Amino acid sequence: MDAESAPSTWRGERKRYLDCGLFENGFARVRCPDCHAEYLLAFSCKTRDLCPSCAARRAAATAVLLADDVLEDVGHAQWVLTLWSQTWCCGSMLT
């Protein structure tokens, strides 16, 4: 699939991804209220699928929301069942 045949939403997300984090596309000046140190923060594209930086930021925000507001503060366990490859092979032949 070439760029011209891609849906317009993909073309828009691709363009935003390529412009993500570039200072020439806009930024905010952030100042610490305590020490008065300043730095520049480039605007992000906020796309959901294509940009790994924005997707990681969204995943981290979701993890914080789950930990703080959704999940109880109790121990959680994860159990993993592992089958030998021979057992898996025999099981698939029985079905």
C-alpha cells in the first residue's frame, strides 16, 4: 500500500507522528514554582496507534489510573500453565 492509497486518517496520523516533539511545531515554556528553573516542552501528536512515545505515555497514565483508583490494595497473583510440546501436539491431534 503506497501513501496515496492509504486512508486519509492514516495519512493524518502519519503526518502528526512525523511532527511529534518538534519544537518548530509548537512548545510550552514550563517554569518550576519553587526553584524558577525553566525548560521548553514540545507539543506531542497524541495519536493512539502510530507514535510509540505517545502510546507509552497513554499506557503509563492508564497504569496509574488502575493502580490508584480501580484495583484494590491487595496482593495479586499471576499463574502460568506451561505444557510440554509433546503434550500440546498430542492434544491437538485428539480434537
